Amino acid sequence: MSQSKLKNAETRTTLADYRAALTAPGSRRPAVASLLARLPIAMIGISALLYVQRETGSFATAGLVSAALLIGVSIGAVIQGRLIDRFGPTRPLLVTAVLYLLTTLTLVFAIEARLSTTTLVLFAGLTGFTEPMVGSASRALWSRLLPAGPARNAAFSYEAISMEVFFILGPGFAGLLVAAPWAGTGMVIGTACLITGSVSFALSPTVRAWGPAPAAKRPLLGALAGSGMRTLALAVLGFGMVIGFVEVAVPASATEAGSPTVGGLLLSAWSISSVGFGVAYSLRPWPTPLGKRLPMLLAAFGALVALLALPSTLWALALCMLAAGAMITPQSTTHSTTIEVVAPKGTAAEAFGWVVTAVTLGLAIGQAISGFLVEHGGPSVAFLAAGLVGMAVAGLVWLLRDTVRPVAEPALAPALVGVGR
């Protein structure tokens, strides 16, 4: 039974499977709402980084604040994931939406008042902690709407691909809005979209039908108790670190070249190839075994990012980013597919929460270190360090590849039949 689960996770998808997933009964309203909620995720992070850098004049300070924001997200993701698994998504998302509004307004006030770096870091951490985890709930919802197999795999690919579309639009919007009369415009607009989408998702009939789960004793580490889940988290951590390095080094490269507003647009460049290649990769994923796929994709990503240290012009940097971006969505899709294999029973939202935690913690580490390297060695040093880190973590994941194996098959969740769209 567990081997059939692994086989389902490694099945190739077709374009018809994408259509089947997105037209499943009850999927339309939450799918649209989750798009609005997740659209500004990349925009808010980059907007905060550029906003703080504009107000303080320091990429190091901006990197620390952005890192604190991501660390807060990484902690809140697991806690919200457990609450969603236990009580359903509606109440946790509504509560966090209100708290997120309050903490974001507090952070904006602190930036405008030019408070100390320590204070900015503290408020940024609280803001990240309260960010509504619509992504975790949306990803877990597909497991309730669709049976295991190609259509569900296509839904997970759709989640990863749609996120990359947001990463195309988000940094570009952030880069443009930071040039507005008020540098905090991007943060405020992004927050408004996130809260609106979160509330709409939480109140959709399909999501409200996801009621509380029976109370059950769970290990302290929850979904992370399985060795395969820990290996996945390590791979995702390395993935996030590489991206974190780049998200600071690219705006710094644009600033050095005298075109600071181009930084966000450059970050969008690698998401363009990510989406295009991601769709093609989902149709013919390689290598087939997930245990090998995780480290090989990460190693290739690290090697391509290291090449970003070579370009001497922004046009050449954009071309290299297009090449590196081809490895992003395949990894995100593989992460979601691997959760289906290694996550223990009843921990779907929490398992994805650990993935969010790992990637955001990686982003935070990467951004903090990259800010230091940019200040003292320049963007090229940060790009090279990003590539070396990615390949080093890939080596560790390769050594642990045999832990990526099926856990006991969970009981099938009841289908949500007859729920309105």
C-alpha cells in the first residue's frame, strides 16, 4: 500500500490532469481567493527590504529586518499548520488576518519613526509570525478534494507554478513601488491584498466545510518526527538559503550599476523561466526517485546561481538568472510531491508548514549573510557563496536520500461533495 503511494507520487502528469484538478467540485472559490492571498507574498518581503534600505541607507540593516520577517513566518507557519490540521482553516486564518494587520501597521510606524535596528527586527519578526498561512491550507485542501494520483500531483504542480507567477509579479511591483512618493507603498498594498484574500479563502464554503479533526496524541515534533520529512526540510532549507542570498545580491548589483529600481525586475526574470520550465518538467520529471530528485535539482540550482558572479552588466545578469530560474519550480513541485510520501497521517497542513518554515528560515539566513557579504565584498561574493551553499546542502541530502520513503498509508479523508463553488 505504501509502495502504491510512492508510485502515485512519482506519476507523470498531463495537461488534462491540470484541468481535472482546477475544475474539481468545490475548488474554484478557494483557488481564486488563495491567488489573491499569495500574490503579494514575494512583494511584501522585497518591499520591506527596499523600504528599510531607502529609509536607513544600509543593506545590512535591511537584510536583518527582512530576515526577521522571514524567521517570524517560519515559526508561525508550523503553529498555524497544527491549528489548521486540528480545527480547520477558517478560525486560524481569520484571527491571524486581524493580527497581521495590526503588526504590519506597527512595523510601518517603526520604520517611519527611524527606530533602532533592534526594534525594527523585533516588530518585523512579529509581523512575519502573524502572516496568514493560506499556502499551507490551500495545499492541504487538494488532498481532501482529490484522490491520490495524477490529478492531485497536477494540483501540487499548479500550487508551485502559481507561486512562481507571484514571484514574477511581486518583486517587479516592489521595485516599481519603492520609487513612489512614499517608499512604504508596496508594503501597504501587498498587506491589503494578503488580508483580503485570506479572509475570502477562510470564508469560502469548501474551506468552512473542513471541520475540526478528532483529537489525537501526536509526537512533539509532529510532522517532522519522520526521517524522510527531516530530509525534505533540509533540502528546502538549502533551497531557501540560495534564494535568500540572491534576493539581496541582485538589488545590490542594480544599485551599484546606478539603477536601483531595476533590482525587483531582475528578480522577476528568473521566475519567468521557472514557470515555463516548471510546466514542462511536471510532464516528464527526472530523475524519477524522489530521494535522488531532491539533491540533484538543488545541486544544479546551486551551480547555476554561482555563475551569477560572472556577469559584468545587468543585461548579462538577467540572462544568467533566466538559466538559474529554470530550477526553481521543479524543486517546489518536488517538495510538495515528497510531502505526500513522507508526511505522517493527519499532518498535511503542518507538514507544509514545516516546508514553509524551512524555506523561510533559509531565506532569512541567506539574506542576513548576503547583506554582510555585499557590504564587505560585493554582490559577486554573495552569488558565489550562494552557489557553494546550495551544492554543499545538496551533498548532505544525497547522503540521506534513502530516508525519503513512504510512511504508513493514512486513512482517506472524506470527499467534500456537493459544496458550492
